[in-house]
Amino acid sequence: MKLILAVTLALASTASAFVPVSTPFGVVTSLDAKHVQKKAAKKSNHNRPRKSRPSDINRKPVVYPSFEKPSEYTISDAAAAPVNKKAE
């Protein structure tokens, strides 16, 4: 009987450690993180697939053909042609 009472008392005293503290401003809950989490770019870089095969490690960069941007406007020495609006 004394053993059951002692065990019950011990459990009740440890259970109070997990109950949120009530204050006049509301219930206070402590949310202390134990480890900082990686965010955004650090996380995606951490989780990216690693190059483990020799074919991936020794891969050469892709050689693209040269590209010349076409000119948008051509400069002409001729006079500008007048634009006539159609009469309705």
C-alpha cells in the first residue's frame, strides 16, 4: 500500500513539469528548440544528390553552339515613307 502511494506521488510530481504555466496574460508554453534547422538554400544544398559515379564526377561541361543576337532595327538612309490613314 505504501509502495503504491509513493509511486503515485512520484508520478504526480513529475507530471506537473509538463503542464503549461498559467499566468494573468494567458498560458505560457516554452518552445525552446534544441538544434537550429537549416533553411532554404542551405537545406536544399545539404539534401542535394551527391556525384558518386565516375561518369558523373568526370563529366565535361556541355558545349553549346555560338549564338548571335539578330538586330532588331535596321538603319536606313532613305527617307521615311508617310503613313496615310484610311478615310471612313
